[in-house]
Amino acid sequence: MRAGLLQLSSLPPLSLYVHLPWCLKKCPYCDFNSHEARAGAQALPEAQYIDALMADLEAALPLIWGRTVHSIFIGGGTPSLFSPRSIDRLLGDLRARLRLEADCEITLEANPGTFEKDRFRGYRAAGVTRLSVGVQSFDDRFLQALGRVHDRAQALAAVEEAHDAFDTFNLDIMYALPGQTMADLEQDLRTALSLSPPHISIYHLTIEPNTYFAKYPPVVPEDDTAYAMLDRITEMTGAAGLQRYEVSAYARNGHASAHNTNYWQFGDYLGIGAGAHSKLSFAHRIVRQVRLRDPRRYMEGALAGRAIAQDADVRRADLPFEYMLNALRLREGFALQQFMERTGLPLTAIAPGLAEAERKGLVTQEAGHVRPTERGFDFLSDLQELFLAD
């Protein structure tokens, strides 16, 4: 274990992220590490890939030895391309190698385009406790514009099945879509809320580099319209009993995502799978790792004990910004004590930024707790930038 410059009094909670990189079709807005399964779902190397995941995990076990895993997130790609039998094997293999919290939240991302009757129940039987359904819209016009492989009818059926099969689930929606009006958004949200989801994640469509939309940008609503849409989203979700606990997340009591909350609170996570990212804390340093991105290279590398493409300490000077990039997304903000525990830094490291944020009306401080104001939420990027290293 190489030496470091930090002094962490304790380690934060640990989560596990598992990346399954294949999807039916690459969406034009997607910049995730996803790869089209051109020959169809049956051609996926499910068993071989899980073999590689386990080899990857076993090589990483010394880094997390003795620690308990509080949540697992299986993301992609489209993890629901993998059969319930494969997910059952995956979770069984994970349990054989890791100490899981008794009430460990296990989330699987699923798309309506891969939905089949009883498939979701198969995931539940395998041990998945929470589904995250990537609907994006219930309007066929916008689903087509986003390049989704499902239609409105499939989306409705998938959400209803998720509702029946799981005690909790998440519904993914996007707004500020090409050609979308306020009336369109309201109709989409009314449809979503009529399905009584316990949690909704609602994301602004952004044009990311190295995507089809970056090369051929669609015409999307103006910024002022998008801000108005967000205000309307918050009004409508609030009226339906969902609280905005994070910038893009709305939940009923008891249904917030434990896995994502750990990210936002600067907890630790081990990422296995093609292109997966890790953030791991040790007594004197915090490390970030990235796995090989290409699925074939990843499988070969993992089986040979060489799955990691990048492995570096987080610079001490970068820790205030990295922490704030996450913690200020939460409505509840963070405790100053937690900042010191999770970064190993003194409060002097963030004092100038906090003073400036307070002066600008972006945060409030009370009894050792910092919370973003409504203005801070609206101008989150400006708030976070106050903590960038010089």
C-alpha cells in the first residue's frame, strides 16, 4: 500500500457498481460506455462476461477486505438484455465473495424495449430489490427522436409490471427534448405520475461530446423554456407527493436511492465491468480507477488479472471540488463533520468557497450543516465552481 498525504479517521460506506455494456441500439444522446449487440440478445457472451466480472472482483478484493457492501447497482448499456438466470448467477457469485448488508439495495437498470412478461419477476426472484426503468418519454414522437427502441405501449406495460413485481422502482424521464413544448412535458409527466412511481429521476437532455447528437444537433427548447419546464416538474411531482431530494431525483418517503445517495455523499464504490469507475478510500489517500472500456479487451484483461486501465490518487487540492460536485446536489446538503471525515481535510480547505457561496446567497449554514438554497440549486454549476482548485 503506497503512502498518501491524507488522514482519514474512518472509511465511508461502500457500494458496488457492475457494468453490463451491451444494448440493442446506441441512442444518439448517449455517451455511456455502451455497445450494440448487433446479433441480438441471444448472442451475448453472458457466461463469459460474468466469469470476467468475478476475476475482476477477486483481483480487487484486497482493496476492500473486511468492508461491508451497502448497495449494488447493475448498470449499462441495458442490463435487462441479460437473462434472469444470468443475473441470478451474477448475484450468487457476488454473495459468495462479498459481505453484503442484510438489507442491501440491489438495483438493475431495465429498458422497456427488452421487456417480456414475467422477465421482471425473474429478476426479483434472483435477488434484485429495485428496478430502474429507462422510459425517457411516453410520447412516441419523442421516443423516436431520442432513438429509443420501445414505444409508448411497451413503456406503459413495463412500468406496470415493475409496479407489480417490485416494492420500489425508479422511473427515468427526460425533458427539453427536440420539439417538446410545455404542454408536451405536462402530458408526459401526467402519464408518469398516473402510474404511481415511488421514485422518478428526471434529466435535462444534454448534448454530450462524441455522440450522434453532437455531430448532428437537434433543435431543443431554449434555456428559459427548459428552466420553466424544471419548475413545472417540481410543482407537479410535489403535488403528487414526491419530494425533490436531489437535483434530478424525486421520491416518496422511504424510496430514495440508497446507491445514488452514497455517491452524492462522497461514499466509496468499487466498479467492475467494461469501463467501470471506482472511488476507494484508504487511511491516507483516496484512489480512482477505471476499467478497460472495450468489452472484449476487458474480458481478456480481467481473466488475465489486468482489468484496470487507470489507477491514480485524487490530488489533495482537487478533493474540495470533488466533494462539492456530489454533496451540493442533495437538497439536505452536508454536515461539515462529514466533509472532514470523507476527505481527510480541515474545514479551512473550503472556508473561502463557503464564505463566497453564502455571500452570493447560494448556500446557508446552520449548526454545522451546509444546504444549497433555491438559488444555489438553480445555479448549481456556479456554486460548485467556487471550490475548484486554483
